[in-house]
Amino acid sequence: MAKFDGIKGQELLDVEEGREEITLIFKDNRFLFVKVQDGKLVCDSVPE
């Protein structure tokens, strides 16, 4: 989980909902994509 340390404590600005995916947008312009694949949650982050 160390790859998500950069978003810990960051203010959440927006949540966008898509088909089989939600995107969390944080104050420092980082994005966290949460998807469902094969019945499991999968997370990918994109640094600023």
C-alpha cells in the first residue's frame, strides 16, 4: 500500500462515477481509479 502514501491526508475534491469505475480526485491534482475486475476491487493512481 506504500504506492498510495502520497494521497494519505489529502483533501478529496470530487468523485466521478463511471461504468464499473469510480475516480477520486484529490486537491493536489492526483487521481485514484477504483475498478471492479473479476469481482475484485483494483486501484490505480496517477501522480500529478
